[in-house]
Amino acid sequence: MSIWVLVADTSRARIFSAEKSVSPLVEIHDLTHPEARMHDNQLASDEPGRSRNTVSGSHAYTEETDPKRDAAARFASKVCETLEGGRVAGRFSKLYIVAPPTFLGLLRKCQHNGLRHLIAGEVDKNISTRDPATIRGHLPDFL
């Protein structure tokens, strides 16, 4: 069974495979999330809703959530679903995750217990656009 390496940020997730602990990385999946590059006003409505109260007048509802964070959480969930599918199919025996700290936290929230048990290591770096050799340099010598 191979080893998988997830390298991700809020706009892109790449999954690499290595057949042996010293093998080079081969990209097997590339997930993109273009919403991560949008501005907040493109992700949410232009203006908050309004409430009319006869005693105190009109008030604007404030948005309780951050649209960018919500979009990133949805993408993290999609990434975790892809990883879970690979785990259930028995496509890997070990997983390494490389992601910036904030996105790493979102990924942790949506991982199933079975997937958590296969995580051999995490690296909190944003290197999702780097070439496989550079990514491999940020991982342990023996996966």
C-alpha cells in the first residue's frame, strides 16, 4: 500500500503518492477551490438584511460568519471526503499533511477517526504551489 501526502491551502489541494518510504512523490489528485480567491463581497450579499420595529425603528442584521472562512471550511470538508474515500478503498496506509496553520485546523475538524489514525505527520507550511521535489524536501527522509 502506498503513502499519501496532502499539500493544501484554501484554494488548492494536491494529493501525492509514494510507493516506498524513500520514493519520489507522484501527483494523483488536484482539487481546486476558486472561491478562495474571491473577495468577501463576492461571496456574500451586498448589504445586510433589515428589520423594521415600530418602537426603535429600522435595524440592520449583522452577518455572524465570515464568508471566506465558511468557504474554506467547505473546501476542507471536500478534501477530507476525498481522503476518506481513499482510506476506505485501501489506497494508502499512511498520510502526511502539509498546510498553513489555519487550514490545517479546518482539516482536523472534518477528519473521520479512521483517517486520523493514518496521519503519520503534519507540516504547517503553505507550499501547495511548489514542485514535488521541493515538497518532498519538507517531509521526513523516510516516510
